[in-house]
Amino acid sequence: MSPRQFDPASLAPVSRPVAVSRFGAHGAAPDRREVAEETPVALVHDGSTTAVMMATPADLEDFALGFSLTEGIVAEPSEIDSLEVVETELGIEVRMWLARPRAQMLASRRRHLAGPTGCGLCGIDSLGEAMRAAPKVADGQRISPDEIGAALEALPGLQTLGAATRAVHAAAWWARAGGFTCLREDVGRHNALDKLVGALGASGTPRPDGALFLTSRISVEMVQKAAVLGAQVLVAVSAPTALAIRVAEQAEITLVGVARRDGFEVFTRPDRIG
């Protein structure tokens, strides 16, 4: 991906203060609270919009790269030739241009998905895409209950936007040697994970033994994205859906849910815990 000049400070703020009436034991009192911003973000590949997400206007290069990776639009960061973040009156566009082989594959995919009805991602092909098989992750990773507990204890202190607004999700990579090495936040749980995937992909450095931590529930999409990341262990504070468990089994991911500092539940591959 070619380097470019972009100043994130030029975008809208990620949060802003608002006036509230706070009610408590002694009645109501005027106060102020920090609230999270959400902005329409269009992810544009080769001149055509692939998706529009409501997202926190931060780390958008990571978001675009991570989405492109987890959705199979590219397999490597180098397959994005250039990337530009453009703020418009209606929102933000992240415009990406793909290297030639990938560009041809995407064009063919779009022609196929358009189908006879011209409805884009509607119909059977989109159902097949939604239920695509997750890649199997590697093996050999282990993490102890004490390490999971220590990571959960450290995580809230790293969630700066979450602490300020109480309204965003976080996705973070924990390494056995060094603790959390990367964290991203967003109003959307999928967006936060895509931002993390993009940040790790853009770094170009191998990921050490570690685990993926989420502050959200575990849906099937989160497991699919975790599998693309290659996470052998996924830890989340909430519970998984039944489909997420089945996909985690297929991908051979260790799925840890309802995770608190004093305990958690393991839904798949418990042999990596200990």
C-alpha cells in the first residue's frame, strides 16, 4: 500500500461534550457528558462503493485495510496500490485502488453478484457469502487462566474513548511477551475488529503468540474475521451465538466467552487453556 499524506486531525472529532440532566438520589442536576461520534464511512474500491458503515471517524486507514482483508477483497496489504481518505458534506469516503490482479478479481465478483435482478448483494450469492467457510487457524498456542484474568484487568485502562463515552467497543491483541500490543475502538464492534486487523496488517511485523480480546458479544462475523486474523484464541466479555460456536469449531478457534477477571467459559477447543 503506497504511503500518502493524511492528517487525522482534519476529520470530525471522535467525541464531543453535551449537556445532560443527571438524576440521582437527590433529584436532578445539570451536568455534561462526553458522547461518541458516529459518521457514515463509505469504503470504495476501484471507484465503486463496497460498503457504507456507521463508524467512529478515527483509524480509518486501518478500518479500510482490515475490512478489505477480512472480507476477502485483498489477501495482503500490498494488494492495495493506494488509499485516500476524503471528507465530504455527507460523510467520509475511503478510496482504495487495487493492484491489477486483485482489481480484475473484484470486477469479476461484482459482475457475478449483480445477477439478473441487478440488486447487488441480494439473493443466493449474498447468502453464500454470509456463510462462507472460515479458514482454519494454526495450532500450538496456549494461554493460562491467570493470563486471561490479568489481560481482562488491564484492558479497561487502555480504552480511552470507551472510558470517556461508555458507548464504544474495543478489539485488542494481547501478546504473551508484553501484554496488549494494539487496540482499536469504534461504535461498531465489527468496525473495531476490522481496525485492529488493519493495524496489525499494516505493521508488517509477525504477531507473537497471543490472543484476541473483544469487549462485545461473539457473533459469527466476529469469528470469521478472527479466523482471517489467524487468532487461535478469542476472548470476549459476552456470550457467543450458536452459529458462532459452530464456525469457531470449524476454524479450530478456542472460543472464550462471558469472560471476567475472576472466571470465564470456554465453548470450543479448551485444550489451549492451561
